[in-house]
Amino acid sequence: MADKSAFFDYINEGYKTKGDSITMGAAMLDGETVTNALVKIPLKTMNRHGLIAGATGTGKTKTLQILAENLSEKGVPVLLMDMKGDLSGIAQPSPGHPKIDERHEKIGIPFDAKKFPVEILSLSEQAGVRMRATVSEFGPVLLSRILDLSETQSGIVSVIFKYCDDNKLPLLDLKDFKKMLQYSTEEGKEELSRDYGRMSPASTGAILRKIVELEQQGGDLFFGEKSFETDDLLRVDKNGMGYINILRLTDIQDRPKLFSTFMLSLLAEIYSTFPEQGDSGRPELVIFIDEAHLIFKEASDALLDQIESIVKLIRSKGVGLYFVTQNPTDVPDDVLSQLGLKIQHALRAFTAKDRKAIKLTAENYPISEYYETDEVLTSMGIGEAMISALNDKGIPTPLAVTLLRAPMSRMDVLSDSELKELIDNSKLIKKYNEEVDRESAYELLNKKIEQADKEEAREKAKKEKEAAEKSSSRRSSSSRSSNRQNPWIKTLTSPTVIRSVLGILTKLMR
């Protein structure tokens, strides 16, 4: 049995921090909680990204809740992806329980029930502040990667964006983009071929089918105006607590294309608009992506490359990304290697494949003289987790099996009336929930086509009129020609000749 006193010093020294920190709980040794052996995460390393993993029912969501609450309490705004719909209770304080008090007594910290400022967001028809983005904001490269287009097809998308920029045709929603695709091979075929090169109808047809697929997953709800401004994720309430923005995704779990589209566009927008932070001592925003495997499972290689690039770069903007999933193997290795904080709940070994996965998972954590990692992975209880973080200097902390503190807010969902009240009091509802359908590429192209049709009709009518006038002129000329008398006939029918002939006839009759 290990020396508890030596272990206590080992943990306290390993998790010592000079700056502000978040206390996750107390370390455990041989199944027993070592009171006051506190496991702390420095606030300044919270933009180094992280992972919360574990089997279903082991407490991942509550761990996410603990992190979100403590970040909010320290003035750091948070964005949560709520796939299961069980995070809205953060808006109300915990009712408390004797078991919670007992847990905190073991840890060595008091329990304080609190509620937190919450904003409910939505990508679909669910109640909440609507999050949208325009097609133009995506840009040709990101849109092509979302649609998993070939190099030739991506080139066509770039040409279409260029044409729309040159001709001041706003691409706001998918309706605009579809109309532009059709126009490029029909009414506008000659114009685009002359100025930008020929576009194959087969390629534009393939792109159109990809757009329809995205629409069927709800993309038409996401693309449009008014665009969500990422600065609205950074709000702090009057008490200095960061807002916890909860994005409700319960109705799009079966639409991974829409989810990955949203996530990538949001991260790209944050990266392009947030200023460089450097080593600021605290994150500007922390994003928790629940059921993270949905992003990676359906993603193309090009899309994965884009995600990996953003994960590597966005840290400099003061943004931390935390992936919540069942197994670390759900996250690509290139992304996993960027994650500074790892919180691993228990895994279950029911098959040989499960046991293999557990061995692989154990290798992701530092070697410890106090734990057999692969054994601990299957023996931890609910609300217990292995933690490995980065200290103030960016050095990995000792591996610590931790009895986690309880959430300060309610570990349950809000009632319908509570949720309605929360949404009705939102300051962002009026800003974003009015749909805007201003004149854009769809309407402008229709006008252009209509104008071209009118000009064509006028030109056709003009030509028909000219042809009719020429025909009428020919008939008039023919008529005049037929009415013009022969000179001999004119002479013979003149009055002089007639009188002479009549005079001769008169003489003869005498």
C-alpha cells in the first residue's frame, strides 16, 4: 500500500498553481479519497483544449457542468453543445442533498449552491436564439469542404463566388446558391463562359445534389440572415459572471452534416474575428462539444484537415475547445495530441475489442507509480475520473484519480415554464429571431432573367414589325406598278385621239 502522506505531498506539489484555478475535486489512492489533496486546473491553461471521455452513465455531462460553472463564476463565457437536452438546469441553483455534503466533506471544500446566467440558442425550429450564417460568410473554400467537392467542382464554386462579388449579387442562403448554379449553365451560360470559362452542366448538377443533401439535413434553416455575431457569445452579466450559452441540439442528432457545418463555420468565424490574445492568463471563451464523435464520424478528409488546422490555431485567440465523447479513440490523433486537459471517466470492457481500446486509452495518460492505469479505467465509480492537466508552465501534471465535486446548479432540466421564462427574458431574441429575406442573388438573378426575356421579346416584336413593314411596302409597290398605264394606252385614250376618231366615224356615217 502506498504512503498516503507522500501521495498527498505529490498531488499538492504537482497541482500547485500561482494564478487563478478551478478545483475539480480531491485525489484518490487505493479507492480512498485523500482529503485536501486538491486537483486544480490553472485558468491560464484552459485555452489549451481538452477531452472529457467515458462510458455512458459515468458522469461526463456533470463534469462538463462543473467546468462550465466554475469558468462562468470566474467571468469566462462558455458555449455548450447540448445534444441530450440535460444542461438547461444550470440556470437554477442545486436543491442540495446530504450525499452532496458528504462528498464535499471528503474532498475538503464547502458546497455552495448557485445559479448561472444562461442563454438558450437554437439551430432549428426549437425555441431559443436562432444562430445563422450566410453562404457568403462561409466562402468558397469552406463551403466546398463542407460539401466534400472534387477539385473541379471546388473551382466552379470559386468562380460562382467571384461572379457574385463582381456583379454585387449577395449569396445569403442556399436558395441563392442553387439559383446561381442553374443560371451558370442556362441563361447566363454565354456570359460566364466568356468572362470566367466554361462550366460543365454535369459538375454543376453534382454540386446541386450535394446542396439538396445539405438542405434535407436542415441546412436551409442555418443559412440566411440575420447572421449571428460571435461577440454575443462573450457577454458577462452585471455580477461579472460569464454567460453560459447552451445550444440545444436534441433534434439534430441524426443530422451530423448540419452539426459539423455549424461547428466548422463557427470556429472559422471566431478565428477570423477574435483578436490575438497571446498569454493572457485566462481564456476569452471556452466551447464544449458534446457527442464530439458526430463531428468526426461523417467528416471527409478535407473537412478533418480543416478542423485540425483550426484546433491548432484557435488557441492563440484565447479560445479553448473541449471534446466530450465516450472514447478518446473517437477523436483523430492529430486533434488528440493538441488537448492539454484530459478527464477520463470509467470505461467498460465487455468484449475483446473493448479491452484493446482500454489499453490504447491507458497509453494516452502519464505513467504513474501510484496507479495501474488500465485497471483503474475499469474500476472507477460514477463521479470519479482520471485527470491529467497542464500546470502554469505548460508541463503535464501528475495523473490523479479524482473524486469530483458536485455541480453547484441543478442536475436536471428546466421545466417548460422555466425554459419559456428564460427565453422570453433574453436580450438576443429580438435581435436574431426575426427572419430577414432581403434582395439577394435569387431575386436579382430572377430580375435579370426577366429583364433579358423582356428585351428578347421587344427585339423579337421589333423584328416582326420590321418584317411586316417590308412586306407591306412590297405589296404597295406592286400595286402601284400594276396601276401605272402603258404609254400607248395613255395616248390612245387621250381626249384628242378620241375626238379625232369620233370625227372620222361621223363623216363615214354621212
